[in-house]
Amino acid sequence: MSGWLIYLLVMFLLGIILLFKKEKIKIEPLIYFSLKGKLKKYGTEIEFKNKEDQKEKKTIFPILFALLYQTKLGLKFIDSLLNKKIYSKILKSTLKWFGYISIIACFVLIAAVAYWWVQMLWTKFITPDAIATATVMLVLPFKVKGQMYVPMAYWLISIFIIATVHEFGHAILARLHDIQVDSTGPAFLSLIIPLIPMAFVEPNEDKMKAASKRKQLSVIAAGPMFNIVAGFLFLLILSVFIIPFTLNIEEYQGLEVWEIDNEELISQGLTEGEILIQAYDPTEGGGDIYPLKNNAELFNFLSLFGPGDRVGICTKSKCYTSTLIVNPGDPTTAFIGITVIENIGTKESIIQKYGSILPTSLLWLKGLFSWLVILNIGIGLFNILPIGMIDEGQLFKVLLKDKKYQKFICGGLTLFFLLLLVWSFIIK
């Protein structure tokens, strides 16, 4: 059974378990059907706010929703952290300034991300053959063409850490400013069944509104900024404590075929997951053999040829030949029509000397911290965007007193960034 099917089965079973904890479950619906009459018995009763900002109840059937498991997890730890006599003054002062700086940083980053995003999409629009630079991708624990694949174990651990760091940022700033936190705990973004693990913090709504704008903004901004700072801290740990130990034990062991966009190679039997180890010029009766241990060696090999030339690539068991095509990003260079990633493993000499467990564990740890760097910074930047359903979509609501302006500006920003998001996936 494939990894993603096992994952969905686990999430389905988790959903069944949570049904027995109904008293602690809260549903935050994103997409739902309202139920009336006899159909109400099949739905869930949810409290909403109407146009007059008054609370009323509806019975709904949620489709896309956040499933919150309400606890007091971590609140005692946060309060004790802020009240330690030894360092509480320094910590509180540091956090207070961090929160205020985070407000400025969030607005600067919103403008910077919007500018970069629009520029990248416009360049791609006016130059369709250009290869797009890094853009928004789904982060998935299974392979989908054009999206970011993260191995299942890395994905689960990273998402849990990222969500915990994010919500810890909200919670500690809330408690710093004496804003009551009603509940915290694990959460799941759900599409009928739980799908993506998250975490949540639920500040008391009345206490939050009663706080000054500066305090409210610092609580909201703290989440993504904690993620970005955490990303750089993980980078520091990776660079200082992990990479120096792995440099002498790892080696490039070929190129794993990630995606194939070449019908000629597919017809010969090349499949995703195979490891390429060498290349050659088939027009010379075999010719020189070029090792393919890393991306640089593949690039150097292809630079010797042009569009229309024949090349050969080999795995340990079989060789394949193909005609090069024009590189869609640079018409003067050749393109073989496959996407590869570097396959890194432990040196045989290291395994013979120390066994496989220790060096393999170090390489696995390096991979985990690499993903923690990429995902903390990437998801932190995405969470800054003023999209209504994201926490940071509240930044402009806090700034704007007039509800008409709130609806117009916040709705406009949400629509603008959602259009950019959809446009990104269409262009891909």
C-alpha cells in the first residue's frame, strides 16, 4: 500500500477516535452546507456571528474545516516561563520588543512578497517559455507533479514542530500582555476526515478586543515571525553542529529520476525512482563515459551537446538513449526532459568502520533539519499574507476601525492574494 493511502487510513481512524471526545472538540468551518428541517439531525450545531455582530446558532454539515481539540496544554509552562524571577524582566522586555518589531516586519514582508510574486507571475505571463523561479507549492507527503514532496516522516515531524512554534508565538505574546488564553491543543485541517495536523491557540475574544491595537497586532504577528526566526535557528544548528559531522561520511551516489517529460525515454522503460549513474555519446559507438553523481555533472555533460543531438544515460542495470530538445528556459541549450534529484548516501568505508546505524541516523537528522529550515521560513512567509482565513488576515481588521473599510480592504486583499495563488497553480 502506498504511503499516502496508509496516511489517509490513519487520519480516518483518528477521526473516529475523536468522535468519542465530542465535549472537547470544536469545529471551525471553512466550507459547509447549512441544514434545515429534518436534515438537522445529520449536522453539527455551530455558533456564528451575524451581520449585526450578534451570536446565533446554525446547524451545518462541514466539508472543509479545522478540527480543534481543546485543552490547556502548555499554558502553565508559558506562565511559569514569564514569571521566573531570575530572568523574567529580561525575557518580558525582549518578547515585548520582538512583538513590536514583528508588526513592522509583517507589513514590510507582505509588501515584499506581493511585489516579488506579481513580478514573477508577470514575467512568466509575458514570456511563456521562461522557466518560473520558486513559487507557491503545496507541501505534500506524497509525490504530485509540480508540488513539493517531503518524505512522510519528515513531513509529519516538521508540520507538528512548525504548528507548535507558530501557536507558541501567539500564546506567549498573549500571556505577556495579560490576554487570557481560553484553550490550546492539537488541530487538524479536515476535508470530511482529518488530513493535516496543526496546533491552535484560542485567546479570549473579549480580552483580545479590549487590549490596545499594538498589543493585538503583536500577538497576531508573533506566530509567523516565530516560524521565520525558528527557521534561521535550525539553519544555525544545521550549519554548526550537523553538517560538519556529515561532510566526511556522505557521498553523491547518482541522480534519482524524479519526473519524466520525455516520451522516448518512457517508451524504453525508464521509470521514476531509478538512479542514473553515468552518461555517454551513443553516436560514437559508446564513446567516453561521463559519471553522473550530482547535478553539476549532468549539467556539464548536457553542455557538450545541443538540441537535436543524441545522448545516452545509464542506471546500474540498463542504458537509455534520447534526442535532446530545446531548453524551454534557454533556446541555445539542450534539455533532456527529465527532472532529477541528487541521491546522497553513506560512504562504504564509513559503513565498514562504524556500521550503518550511526552514519545513517546523522544523514537522516541532516535531512530533518534541512526541511525544518525550508518549511519554517516558507510557511512563515505564507502565513504573513493577509488572507481572511489565515490568522494574519486579522492584521488589517485590527488596524481599521470602520467596518465598511474593514470589509472593503480586507476582502480586497484576500481576493488579490487568492487570485495570485490560483494564477500560480495555473501557470505551473
